[in-house]
Amino acid sequence: MALNAAQCADGLLGAIAGYAYMNYDGTFISDENGKPKIQQHSLNISDYASQFADAYHMYASQGLVLGATNGDGEKSILASMIEDCASYGSAIENIQRLAQGFADYWATVCVTPGSPAHGGTSVVGVVNDSQTRVNQYYDAIVSSYRNYDDKPYFYDFVMNIESVVKTVIWTVSEVIPDQGVKTFPETIV
């Protein structure tokens, strides 16, 4: 499999729809008097944060890095990131929290050694440089802001974050016969 931004965007829309009382077309669910139920929530912020984390983690779990196994990734980082943004801070501080959260989360994805992909006998370690890209995540988040209705919802946001993720370098350490441990730079697809 590979990263699928459209599927992720749909999952994120489902999370916010339940929290904000929205329909999937972006309109608010109305009460019996035809007024939007904006102030009422069907979920609390922890539920929304958890659903956001589940949807985004499912997306990230589809990424492939040669020499690594996916399925790791600390989705609790994502949930905490959303809860922190909902709890306090200005818009700029929250963008910084989101940027740091995505950098921290992606640093935990595809870091479990997998099958050797470069002629070696085993993979002994995988790390990446996601945490060095906080400013790039920040710029990606800012570039996702719109003052118009843009559908599918969340798609540009996911794609902008993905554009940073695809520049992250995973360093795969592989045991090569008669050469010892060699490192190989990889990217995610």
C-alpha cells in the first residue's frame, strides 16, 4: 500500500463532523427550529482527538519505507496534539503545536526494522529526521488555510503535510555480508 490522502481526508472529516455536528457536505446539522447546532457537540474533545488520531494513523500506517516495517507510530502523540490545541493558546501557538506534533509523530512511523532491501542479511535499525522539519510542517499547515470552501475537506491539509513527510529521510542500517553495517537513505511512499 501507499499513503492515500483522500482516504485520510475523509476520515478527518468524519471526526470533525461528529464533534461539530456537521454533515459530510460541510453544512451544520440544524435543530428543530432550523438553527445550526453549532454550540452543541455530540462528542467531547477527547473523543474528537482520538478519532482524528485514528484516521491519521490509519493513513500513516499505509506508508512504505524500504527496510522498515510499518504499523508502529505513536498515535497518542496526535491525540495529545489536538487536545493541546483545543485547550489553550493563540492560533500561532497552535500552529506551532501542530507542527511539532506532526514532526514528533512521523519520527515514530516506519522505524521498526523490516526485511533487508539492499542485499543484506538483516536490518538492525531505522531512524528518520522528521523532528528536524518542524518549520516545514509549520509552513505546510499555514499554506492549508483557506478563506473559501475547498472540497474535499482536509485534502489540501493532508497533502501539504504529506509533501513534508515525503522529504523526510529514513536511515536504514543493514548488515551487508563482508562489509558490516551500511546505512541507506530512504523516503516513504
